[in-house]
Amino acid sequence: MCLPVRQQVLRALWLFAVLDAGLLLDGGMLYPRESSSREVKELSGLWVFRADRSPNRKQGFDEAWYKRPLEETGPVIDMPVPASYNDITQDPEIRDFIGWVWYERELVVPTRWIQDESIRVVLRVGSAHYNSVVWVNGVNVTQHEGGHLPFEAEVGDVLRKDPTGSCRITIAVNNTLTLYTLPPGNIQYMNDRTRYPDGFFVQSIYFDFFNYAGIHRPVLFYTTPKAYVDDITVVTDFSDNTGLVSYKVSVKGAVTAALKVTLIDKQGHCVASSNGPFGVLKVQDVNLWWPYLTHENPGYLYSMEVRLSAADERTTYEDVYTLPVGIRTVNVTSTQFLINNKPFYFHGVNKHEDSDIRGKGLDWPLIVKDFNLLKWLGANSFRTSHYPYAEEILQMCDRHGIVVIDESPAVGIKDIRSFGNVSLNHHLFVMEELVRRDKNHPSVVMWSVANEPASEMPPADYYFKTVIKHTRDLDPTRPVTFVSSSNFARDKGAPYVDVICINNYFSWYHDPGHVEVITLQLNTEYDNWHEKYKKPIIQSEYGADAVPGVHVDPPVMFTEEYQKVVLQNYHKVFDQKRAQYLIGELIWNFADFMTTQGVTRVVGNKKGIFTRQRQPKAAAFILKERYWRLANETGRLPLWTKYPCPL
């Protein structure tokens, strides 16, 4: 039942107080957008690149490569940004390189940025894997630990030291993973000189995807006035046909500032406005944000325009920032997941940021192709397995109504040493970075703090209790989960989550080849989990490898026929449990993807229902028929979509 408007306003003000109390980071991380007061200068394209091949990988720091053009330090090559560097060259050492690599880009910035000291100039890196150090004109401006999330630095003062506007950006990136990084890993030195050369080492990892590295998302400059909108937080709700957008605006660079906040619909009409740094906008005849295939107008977005005016003794500042806003609610019961107070069933996929040549680099043609395939498939959701995806992908989800389980990079926490205080503090920091970046996306309906950790280990209880509580403190408006593959009776994290997400591969990793055991084992597992925890369950991974074009009947493992039969047996149980407490099913995986070399993988993981080149296997048509049937069964689709999807 919806609360009265007054009660919901009071609830929103309480939520903002809670959000403030949970913050550790200082400052926001708004996505760079151009406006009448802001400029964006993309630096995508060719950069100069050099790998530090010295035995200790520290030659670049010892010789201060950042102090002069990189080509003066030794041999360099061209490297595209954004892209992983691994698959760009024909050099196997670069493909598998572990350690520091160096990027450089020279440019001239606009003269007005240099001359006008009222302009803030910010250098932003969308993500770089894993540790990064950044210099501008030889001056260290920032460093960052962790891939997959953005970081930035104000660099106006550095640029103004050279009145010509010349700018040399140097970024050193190190993909080494340790027991204390997210994801964890370990460096193993091979000291047997009868078998390995001097200095030989390998990077051990505890996850099943390739450790792509480099600058994976755009690098850019953006500008703001000296007094500017630093952050915006929105919390949405509705009562009957009235939408409520509670907002808080953080300002920097001014002691006092006047703020005008306006909410604009798709037709460009102002539907609500307010003054001041916080408040509640009331929207009559609200258009709610609905997921794909649950409404005739999914993914409806308003625009929140924030206008700031401030002055000091020398000048007047004006800043304008526009934030897309979707009005929706999320709630969880013991058996249901509710969006806008309506039961929502996840029928979707797990993905990877992975493609030929580019690796994990942001690739717009691939992103658009993937969204076309998702909608063709009838998928309404995906999990960002196993790390935060690019902001541009979440923006697409907002517009298209694709629901997202937003996952941290905490995959493969298997060693007991990775549950210590160093790892825990880093995990808390990463969750704060993730929530800060993605808190305003209506498509994001749940946080996932980890995937398949060794959650049966004794330290896991305190570790995940702390991480989950911190995430919930950061954002009380969304449920929290982590993805388990452990025994229900020994799992230390399950008591603290809102939704149980489980991965299993019956007839693949367990009882390989025996599809006849799937229904019995899956039924037993579901009933055990729900009886113990009384929480809704998502089948967050299931599937089987299929080498495209390989056919055998009766089905055997690694054929397209076997992948189909595995899915069909899982679906029998899904249909039984949907009426009880199962709230979703996410296939592993959307597409084939690259992994490290090993005897269990033939040029990558082949569990995709699409090939790495996005061509469908037979299983894709099985899922397409099922997902459209599930969508039609909801009874909330417009008439033009109510049809049986053809095979």
C-alpha cells in the first residue's frame, strides 16, 4: 500500500540523513555532460604506449619516464584508447604482460581554459585496470587503486604553468593482482632454474575470464565554473498518480549559492520545480519508469536541470547540470521482488565486457548490438558479472528499461588472507565508489557485493556482514545480495542479504553428462535455501559449454544439443518454483568470452548462447521462446506485443 505523500516526503528526508552518515568519500562523481556552463573534450584515439619490460617492472619510475616525452625513453608503439592492450599487437609478451605499462597523449588545450582562472579543468579517466598513476606535464595529479570505476583530478593550476596550453598526459597502469586487490590474485615466482629462467613468474587468478588490462574507458577533460554542482542524489517514490523526486544537491567552490531545480518531461515541459539544495518535487500524472516488456512505455526518463548561481568579490558564477531521472520504487518480500509495487521476474543474462581485439575496451557498436540482441531475446535484465560496467551501458539500460544487478569486482575471494582488514577496507571503499557512481540510475535495482567467495570460511561471517551493512548504509533504497556457490548450510553471507542469488551447474561441473539429475538436485537445493533463510531466490548462473557448430544426437557435452537439454531441464524447475519464491533466472552466459589458457578452456569459455562474434547458437532460440512467453504471461503488455515469439 502506498504511503501518503507527506509521510513519503518525511521518509525521503530521513534517507538523505542516512546517506550522509554512510559516506567516506569526499565529493561526487557526476558523469561529464556538456551544458551552457560545461565543456567536454574527449581524448579517445591513438596514444603512445610502452610496456616496462625490466625485471622488476620499475624502470619507468626509476628513470622518471613521466618527465619527458615517452618516445625519448625508448621504443614506443601506437595504442588505441579506450581498449585493452592485450590483443592489439602480434607480440605474445604484450598479450600476457603483467606489470606497469605507460600511456601518453600530447595535445593543446583551449586558450580560454588557460586565461580564465574562473574555469575548473578536470582530467577524468573512465577506468583503467588496475593501479594507475597520472601526470600532467610531469606533475603527479592523482593515482587510483582498482579497475572498472572512474577517477579524476583538477588540473587547471598545472596547465596554467605553461601559457602556450601545451599538455602532455602520462598514465602508468599496472594490472598486477594480489591477495588484497579486488579481484584478488597472486604472483608466483618459479625458482627452479632447471625448469624456469631467472625472474620467471606467473599471475595466478581465481576467476574464469581473461585479465584484460589497459585504459578501458574514455579519458577526457571537462570544465566547470569555480563554483559548481559537485553531486546530486535523487530518491524516487510515488503515491497514486503523484510522483515524488527527493533530491539533494552538493555545491563546491561557494559558501552560499542560489539553486533552481526543474524537472522536465520528454516533451520539454516543466512538471515540477524547487529552490534550494534539497527538497521534494511532486509530479502529477506521473510517468513511472517501467522495465522492458512490462509496460507500453518502458524506461521513461525525466530530466532534472540544476542551475546554480554564486558570486565572490571578483565574478559571478553560473553552472548548469542535467541529470536523467526515472521515477520508480523497489521492494523485496520473502517471496517476491517488486518494482513499482508490481511483482517483477528477472528473465535475463549474465554478461562480460569482452570482445575480439578490443578486450574490455568501451565499444559503441558492440554495445548497441548487444542491446538489440537483448531485446530480440526478450531479456529484461542482466547482472554486471563480475565488475561494474561502463556508465554508458547503464545509461542505455535506463533508456531501454533493462533492469541491472550492479556487481562489485569482488570475484574469486578464495584465500583466507583475502578476508583480512586490508581487503575489507578496500572492499568498503570500492562499494562506496560504486554506489556514488551508480546511485541515480533507475535501472540499477540491486547491489551485488561479491561473486562466489569462499563464504564458508570462518572470517567470511564478519567480512560480509560488514560489507553488506556498509552497502545498505550507503543506499537504504536498494536491496543487497551476493552470489553464492557454497552449501546453503555453511554459507556465512546469506543471513545478511535481501535476496539469495545462487550459481550451480548440475550435469556440468557436477555429475557431468547426466542431465537426468538436474531436476532432482535443483529442487532440493532451492527448498533447502528457502527453508533456511525465507528469502526470494534468483538463479544467478546456470548453463553449459557449447562449441558452435558441433552437433551430436543423443546429446553429449560441448555440443549445441547438450546445451539445449541442460537449459530445458533447468526450465522445468524454474516453472515450478516461480509460483513460490523463485524471482529470476539469468543464463550464463550471454556470449562466449576469453579466459586464461588452460586445459579446460578451448580459446575461452563457450557457455554463451551467442558466439563471441554475437551469432546465435541453438540455445538462443530456446531462451527467446521462453523469455517472450514469460513476458506475455505477466498480462501487463500492450496488445501489440502479445504474440507467441516464433522459433
